[in-house]
Amino acid sequence: MSAVVVSSVTKTFNIGRTDEVTALSEVDLTVGDGEFVSLIGPSGCGKSTLLRLIADLIEPSTGTVTVAGKGAGQARKEQAYGIAFQQAGLFEWRTVLRNVELPLELRGMGKAERKARAEEMLTLVGLEDFGGHYPAQLSGGMQQRVAIARALAVQPPLLLMDEPFGALDEMTRERLQSELLGICAKTGTSTVFVTHSISEAVFLSDRVVVMSARPGRITASVTVDLPSRDDAGRQSPPFFDKITEVRQALRGTPLKTVS
Ligand SMILES: Nc1ncnc2c1ncn2[C@@H]1O[C@H](COP(=O)(O)OP(=O)(O)O)[C@@H](O)[C@H]1O
Ligand SMILES: [Mg+2]
């Protein structure tokens, strides 16, 4: 079964008003079970809108969204996905551990069990020694790892991420990319990842979905198959070839034949 199926989705905001805007037009997207898909495109092309539709934070004007075969609303109720945004969005008055526990608390999980699970998630992102700290005592990169641990805490089959590393320096970003890949591989999580970095999209993804602006549409889908997703992979010719392919798709220029 597919992790996500978006079918003929159009989203128009402020219908009938002077500021009416069609953010997405006739979008079809299928994310396979365990697949890592990135959405890339110019600012304002509807990436966040598409992610929010999948998360059932907003509703499509027309078309349908299913998550693991269920309607997006049902999937949200069942916490079928975890979500992480550009801003970590942690609660400052809660310790790191209690931030990660929050979705489990909302689920009604018992105290001992949720503490154990939250500790396990913090270990996964390399923050096992920071459970007792408050978010303000952590660097931006560490806060973002806490947000990822929180998103993973309910062990969702699907992870939705909107530029989660956008505010981080390049070194931290590369480290977290590798960590994220390790976590997804370990847990079999399907992922939809929004970014405006071509290299990030290529490094992380099984498939890069390219969008164009006004109204947002999917214009290309680039399958990525790197020999390895590590430092060697980042320096391999296939990595650079895929970056070129995505860049050209973003520009809307046809691919040159490489001889
Ligand atoms: N809640 C909203 N109300 C009105 N317009 C919106 C709303 N959310 C997004 N938009 C508009 O929809 C378009 C796509 O926005 P968005 O999905 O945030 O783009 P991206 O994430 O690709 O930068 C933009 O023109 C934006 O102004
Ligand atoms: Mg956005």
C-alpha cells in the first residue's frame, strides 16, 4: 500500500475574494511505502501547502488525499504521521525529555512507558544526555534533533518535514541529513521532505519531485539512485549528475544529452 496518494488536488485560498490565489493545481503524487520523497521548487510554489494537505492541517478545494489508504483526517486522528517544521517549535518550559513525551502523553500512554520511549528517541538522535535540559540551553541543531525525536516518538509510518534543516549551518545540516537517513532506514519510515536545496534533496531522496510556481504544479519527478549516501556519495559523479538533472528540471529546460 502507498504511504501517500494525492489525487487531482487543487487548492485555492480566499475563494471569491480579490486576493484569491490558487496555490496548487491538479497535483498528483504517490509516495511508496518506505520511500523518501523530496518536494523542491521556487518560493511560493505550494510546497508547504502540499505538505499541510497531506497532514490534514488544511483541506483540498478539489481532489483527494489518502495516507496509508485512509482519508487524511482519519490518519491524523490515528497519528499516522509525525511532523517537523523549520522552527523546532519546542515548549520552552518543558524539558527536552518532556517535549518528546508530549505526543505520547496526548495519546494516553502511561508515564513509565512514555519516558522509556522518549529516552529511546533521544538516543536515536544522539541527545540521550540532554533529556533534563531546557530547549534554550541547546543549540539550534540540537533543538531541531529534539523536534525530530518528538516527530518520531509515536513511531509513525510517515514523516512530514518542512525545511527542517533550513535554519542550520552547513556542517550541522549534513550531519543531521545522515542521521535522518539512518533513522528512516532503521524504522522503515516513509518521508515527504520539503527543501529548497537541490543538493539536500538529491542526497536524501529516492525521488525528487520538482514543482513550478503559479499555480503550483508538479513538473518533473527525478529518481535518484546513488551508490551510497555518505561522504563518498556526496562526491560521486552520479550525485553531481542528479543535481544537474534537478537544476535543469527546476529551470524548465530540457535535459541535454550527455555523450
Ligand atoms: N493560508 C493561506 N492563505 C492565503 N494564501 C496562502 C495561504 N497559505 C499559502 N498561501 C499562498 O499559496 C502559495 C503557496 O504557498 P506555500 O505553500 O507556502 O509555498 P512554498 O512553501 O512553496 O514557499 C503562495 O502564493 C502563498 O502566498
Ligand atoms: Mg514553505
